[in-house]
Amino acid sequence: MARSGNNARIPAIGNYSQASAPKFGADLTELADDIADLIGESFDTVGALPSSGNWPGRTARVASDGLQHVHNGTAWTDGTGDTGWITPTALGSGWSNESGNGFQYRRRNGEVRFRGRGSSTGASSALFTLPAGFLPDVLPGANFAFLTDAQSGAVRMNVLSTGAMTSLTTGTITNISLGNIRFDAA
């Protein structure tokens, strides 16, 4: 296709020596510094993370472990937000844990997951109540419903907007498992 118009500003494509090749480039140092301020900084090792000048929520990626570390105002954490397994402080009336395999929950990388087994003797109270930070990421005021298994078959459970875990199955529930339940935390 023939070019028309004023093309004097566009150099012709051809063979260039390294010395005469057109130079294109930009100093992106300032842009990189701005991005680092927005998304955190990068360090080679955990030991290289700064020990001063930190604030809660400051983030830094560490190349050696591949994790985004977060400063909590006192110390650097691994950024996964892993709470470890937490045993509910109290079960609702009529609910019981299976010996050695009771109900537990944890939050890791923004996901809440459960494990453990137990039973209900026809309880109408909540199994237990999840604290703030462990509630499902659903519309405000909405409930999160899921199916899980028990010895008698599928059981429908809800996590209410208050954090209460309730069963919509009536009667005795034997050997209910929470091991298949996972959701994103709000």
C-alpha cells in the first residue's frame, strides 16, 4: 500500500547499525516507585523486610517465599491471614461434637473452611455462631445456604447474617460433617 501525505516525521524502515538506530525509551523509575507505593514493595528474603517505619496494612512481596507479607502494626505476618483451626467456644443446645473430631473452622487467604463431625438431638438452636471476619461474602442481610452430609443423608445448613449456623433439617441428625463447606469471607 502506498503512503501518502506528510510522512517526513516517520523514518523509513531499513537496516540500521546499532549506533544509528532510532532510540525509543522512557525512564520508568518514577512510575515504578509510584506503583510500589500503591501495591507494596518487594524484598528478596523475609529477613530483609524493614524493621522500622512500618504501619498496619503495609504490604511487601518476598521473592524467596512468594508470599505477600502484611505488617499488622507490630510485626510482619505471612499475609495468608491464616487463623489456624478454631474450636467454637460453645455449641448450641442439643448439639454435640464427635469425640476427637469436633467442629472447627478457620480463615486462610480469605476463605473460610470447616471440619469435624457431630450430632444433634433435634436441636432448634444454632450449631454455633461465627464471629465477625468469618461471615460469608454475600449480599448484606442475606443468608448463605449449603448442603452437607450426615448419616441420614443430605442436611441443609444456613449461615445467617448474624453468623449463626443453623440446620433446616428437623429431628435427630447423626454424624453430620462440615468438612465439605468452604466460602469466601466478607
